[in-house]
Amino acid sequence: MQSYSVEHLQQMVSNAIALLPVYKEPSGLYEPISYTMNQGGKRLRPLLTLVAAQMFGGNPERALPAATAIEIFHNFTLLHDDIIDQAPLRRGAETVYKKWNINTAILSGDTMFAIAYGQLSASDPELLPGLMDVFTRTAIEVCEGQQYDIDFETTESVSLEEYITMIRLKTAVLLAASLKIGAIIGGASTEEAGHIYAFGENIGIAFQLQDDYLDAFGDERTFGKKTGGDIVVNKKTYLYLKALQNASEAGKHELQAIYSGSISDPAEKVGRVLDIFVRNGVQESTRDIIASYYNKGMESLKKIRLKPEALEPLMKLISGMLDRKF
Amino acid sequence: MQSYSVEHLQQMVSNAIALLPVYKEPSGLYEPISYTMNQGGKRLRPLLTLVAAQMFGGNPERALPAATAIEIFHNFTLLHDDIIDQAPLRRGAETVYKKWNINTAILSGDTMFAIAYGQLSASDPELLPGLMDVFTRTAIEVCEGQQYDIDFETTESVSLEEYITMIRLKTAVLLAASLKIGAIIGGASTEEAGHIYAFGENIGIAFQLQDDYLDAFGDERTFGKKTGGDIVVNKKTYLYLKALQNASEAGKHELQAIYSGSISDPAEKVGRVLDIFVRNGVQESTRDIIASYYNKGMESLKKIRLKPEALEPLMKLISGMLDRKF
């Protein structure tokens, strides 16, 4: 069986997305969908699906409908999340609700969710019930994660555990499901599919924690966006919650005061918060927990008995996700 | 094979909906879902599914997951439509976006859409690909119908044909799909499933046209809501479009002027528009077209060779939908 490179699989994903039948009437419904799907993005999730399918000896072509379904689903959640988060920009372009309006972003998003299921159901009929299970459970969990994220904005005290649950649901489970769905299509056993899911879940949590870390301590040139953004909008990230836990009473009160608006200048605010983070060992704690989730993920992966060369494309993708790091 | 009464099937639907696992955390996500699903409503669509399954000799129990899926889907569309239409009330209670907020109505709605698919996939695995096809195509069409409805608000001239397309997509296809999905589960042939779909589609169009008619000319006691609502909000219904077509140039201009705000008093406005409708034979035209879609539907039904007693529950449901009429 021929093995495709990550680049080749990436091309397969791009082609499949370019061929989606989303250039129809009514244009008020489909234009925002084409706009969104053509904006690119890393296509990380469908790539994980194809890579996983190939890893277990399957033909990645057969995983393409499911991979496309996952990418459309992911983009649908962005359309609705951008309304909820009032985000004006996404991938450097205006978000749908800004470019059009809230109603358009709602309805075009709904349509994308249905189109995603339409793609999924083009998978092997025998596998469809199992794939539907993973896909639907994941879709529900992603909504739950988004709800926790909304709730946390107005929750006085969020525990580190609750925070991890939130990012697990909002971010990690979709990465895990992307791998598991590919694995099922590729012919993995139930046990193997479970291991690859656990791998994806833990790597996904590490990935999101790394994003928190880089938003505070990243190199702006490699991070790709301005650092300090989370602090400016008072986001209760892992770093913030860890600082509250580690700090003295005085430090805790200072940090909470800053997050309540005691410093109006953004640059000064970011500098002051980073200083509190550093003084309270938040950098080391966060690096440690990222490493711990990464290692937990790798342990699950090791339980799958595959030759190292079969794992190469997956490891390449994962290091691309996690190596922007330190 | 035992045949259940419509009342018994209705009880089955109520029980299934009461048992839905939607009382979970995070409560900010699931409370609006329980609130919506517990509000009742006629449960017409899932009933059509069970009735169709039974009609073709199937056990309606087996159609229950799909029937529930359709009801959840329908309620999801209401959550999002109420945001789009800025509707404060639904079934006499506050709409979700009013009682909570827009973000909640978006996210709880999305979750309902996923839960609907989760229910659907509890259907017979062998039938699942076919059921998914009908369900997903219908979901997309319902979104298209809603988009056309939005578009028509700002479209200068909407043709009668375009209007029928809109109500077909927004309302009729879901009734048709409810029947078709039940028929498939009940063991109907592809041809029979096609006939029952055509029946539902035409009856659905008749049903929506009747709603337009009753909103203008209905008896408020039997119609159940205040008449004239469509006219007050300048809705381009079949009656309005037909009046434009039938009226003289002067009548047409008068009607357009009224819909542009020339009469501010609502009661006077409704009276004046009704007068134009009556003078231009709109009552008869609308009754005629309702009858024509009804007859078209009945012709499709006749192509299915079933004993009259097998059709009884369906005819009872349909006459309940259409007999409030004249």
C-alpha cells in the first residue's frame, strides 16, 4: 500500500473542499459559506483524519468525505463563535457576522452544519453508525465547551480542573475525534481507536495550553499574532488561574483588581500581569503541565503497535502543532 | 399487526420527548433546550412519521428515534428563526432569545441540531444512510426557505412562483420528509416513499397557503390568533402577491403604498388591505390554489395501493391540519 506524504494529503483536502457544492442559490445563504470555506486555514483536523486512516492501513481517499465533514463542522462553529465572541476578524479577514450580519452568520452556519453531516454520510454505509456516534457526541461536547467558556467569563472562581474540562471540550475533543474517525475508516480496532482518541485529547489539551502560554510569553514573530491579547480582554486562562493559585493573598488581590479594570493602559496592564505570572512561577507550571499532557498523549500512542515509519506523518503534524513553542 | 390510534401514537411521541437526556450540565446550555422541548406544540411532524411507518406495515416504535429527531430539528429551527424574526413569543411563552439572549439561542439551538442527528442515528443501521439523505437534504432546504423568506422582505417584486418555492422549502419539505422517513422505516418501496413525499409536499404547501388565508380571513375564535398580523408587518403573502397581480394599476399602487407605510393605524390598514383583497378576487383565487395543491397531494396518495382503513390515521391528521379552514 502506497503511503502519501502530509503535503499530498493536504492537497487532497484542499481539492475536496474546493469541489464542495456550495455555490448555489439563494446566494445570501451560500456566499458566506463559500467565503468561509475558501479562506483557508491550516486544515489541521481533516489532515489528522487522513493521516490516521493511512496509519492504520486504510486508503485516505475513503476518509475524505468524513475529513471534509469535520472541516466544515469546525468552520461552522467559528461562524457562530464569532457572533458570540463579537470577533471582528478571523484569519485576517472580516468575520461573516461583521461582513454580512448576525442573521446571515446564524443561518449560513446552520446550513454548514447540515452540509457537514451530508459529507459524513458519504462514508462507507457499514461504518456510518459508528462515525455518526463519534461525530455527534463531539459536536455536542464542542457546544458544551463553548458554553463553559461563556459561563467562565462571569464566574468568580474557576478551578484549574474546570478550566481543563472547558478546553478539553471546546478544543481537544474535535482533534481527538478527527483522529478517531480516520482510524475507524482506516480499519483500526475499537481499542486502537480508543488509544488514538486519548492521544488526540491529551495532545489537544497540550496544544490549547500552549496557545495560552504563547499568548503571554510567545515570540510575536513566530506566534504570528500580538501577545498579551488574552490579558487585555481579562481572559481567565490557565496562566491566570495558576497565578491566582500560586500567589500570596496580596498578589491574588492585585491580579483580580487588574482583571477588574484597575489599570486602563493596555501595555502597562499586560506588563504588570506578566510580571505577576513570572514572580509566581506560572511559566514553569504551565510548561510542566503542557509536557505532562504531551507525555500522557504519547503513552496512549505507544499502546498502538505500529512501525515507527507508519507514525511519521502523524508525528510530523503534531510537531508542527506543538513545536512553535519555546 | 396491531394498529395504534393517533392518540396512542401521540402519547408515544410525548413520552419519547419527555425522556430525552437534555437535563444536563452546563445548565446554561441545556435549560433552554428543556424549556423548548417541554413547551409542547402539536408534535405534528413526529406524528406524521409514526403514522406513515404504521401505514406501510411497520412498527411505529421503530420510527420513534427518527420521529423524535424531526421534532427536535423543527424546534431548533424555531429557536434560530425567532432570533432572525425578532419574535418575542412562541406558543404563548417567551422565546429563548428573549428569555435568555441571542448567544444562548444560537448555541442551545446548535446543540439541538446535533441531538437531533444523535436521535436519528439510533434508527436501524441498514436504513441509516437513506434516512440521513432525506433528513440532511431537508435540513438544508429548510435553511434555504428561511433565506428566501428573509430575501423577500427586501425584494421589490416577488413572483407567485417564487413565493410557492419559498413556502415549499420553509414549511412543506419538512412535512414531506416526516412522512417519507416514516415510510422508509415502515418498509415502503422507493416508489411509495416518493409518492408519500409528494403527498406531504403538496399538502404542506396547501397548509401554509391556508395559514396565509386564515391570517387575513380566518375566524379568530377557531384560528387561535388575531387576524391581520401578516398585513400589519407588511408580509408579502400569497394573498398580497395575488392582489398585486389581479389589481388595476391604481389598485396595485395603493396596495404598495399601504405596505410602504401610508396608513399608520393598524386596524385601518388591515381593513383597507382586506378590502383590496376582496375587490380583487383574492379570496377565491387563494381557495382555488389551496384546493389545487390539496388535490395534487391526494392524487399522489392514491398511487399508493393501500386499504382505506390503513389510511385512516393519516387522513385524520391531515383533516386536523386542513379542516380549520373555511
